[in-house]
Amino acid sequence: GSGSILVGVDWDGDRMVVAVADTGCGIPSDRLAHVFNSFEQADAGTTRRYGGTGLGLSISRKLARLMGGDLRVMSVEGEGSVFTLHLPLQASTGRQKAEASDESAQSGTLEGRSILAADDHEVNRRILKLLLEPHGCRLTLVENGAQALEAASVERFDAVLMDMQMPVMDGLEETRRLRLDHLNGGTPVIALTANALDTHRAAWDEVGVHAFLTKPIDPAMLAATLLDACTVERRSKETAAA
């Protein structure tokens, strides 16, 4: 038989709404509540018939909610399903990056800001990208402290997001070495950690960390903390120039 998939994009106030509708087999009403669970699919036999692990929808909803939005589903068995993604995004103005960077300093936004982020988990890096790119940031993503040092040696950043525990070189050691760098020695570093013990915070304080964010990351807190860090960095530049 034949079928179709329709994708639509619209705005609902300050939220972008993306809807994907299909004319497939649909989902039984008693299974709708489970399709977003990890390792679950609408039909226990789906893996054998169509493949997949049952993780796609679970990860997608988690990413949407980390960005302050949501992923929902409506379905009629035998007719099809509609998945709707809601995200709080701002429409791009299409300005050049150089103009955006200058204006961001005046308007108090993250647009055009250059951010370095180090995290050894691919999913975490993807989440940071999804959370920050809508703000217009220029994001450089690396997997460990050694790569972060390499990136910081050739480019000036407005702020650094640093995971505490990483292979090759952890965030603490990377930050110590970063403070000796001529390009980013004074760049604000924001520690990302799943462990917020006071003993760990004390170690980060010693190397001059600007702020701490615990995982899972709150999107609004991430944006506010980065904006504060970038504002501090701009004031430091102005003081040095004076």
C-alpha cells in the first residue's frame, strides 16, 4: 500500500512548532504513554520487523525538554500519527556574525559570542549545541581538556564550558593550564559537573572558575550564566584597554 509523511513548521507566540504526520499503522491508545520510554516501542515485534532500539523518541523528548520545550504525540490506530515538537526559539535576523558580535556587547545577548565547550560524552555535546546555537553563539566543541587547550591556543573565546571529569586531561588540569595561556588566560570558565560536593568546588575555586553548573543542565540557567561570564569578560577587556 501507499502512504505519506507531511512535515509542517509554524510559530505559536515565541515557540517554534514542528509537526510530523504520517499515514502509517498508528499506535494503539494503550501504548501511547509508553512510546517515549527508553528501549520501548509501540509493538514488541517492531524490532524484528523494522529494526531500531526504542531509544529515538526517548532521547528526542529529553533533548526537547532540556531546551525548555516538549515532544508530544497523537495517534489513531490504523490511520497514522502526529508528532509535534515545541521549542522556545528566536527567529534569526540574518545579520552578519561581526555585526552580531558588536551588538551583543550592547544588547546583553549571547548572539555572536564565541564559546568553547569541552565534554567527553557525545550526547552532552549535542545537548550543548542544541541549547546554545538558537542564541546565535559560535560554538567550538571538543572531547577533552587537551583538545580544549589546543583550541584555546589559536582562538580567543568569550567563555569556556568545562566538564569536570574527562579522559586524557580533566577539566581541573585544563583550567590550570589555561590560566597560563596568553590568549585565554583571563577567559571565564564555567564548570559543568554532575558532582557538586563542596570539596570539588573548592578545587575549582583555586584555579579561578567563574561559576558552576550541575547536570542535567537547566537551559535558562546556562544562558544566564554564560551571559554573565561574557559580560565580565567584556568589562575586563575594557579595563585592560583603558
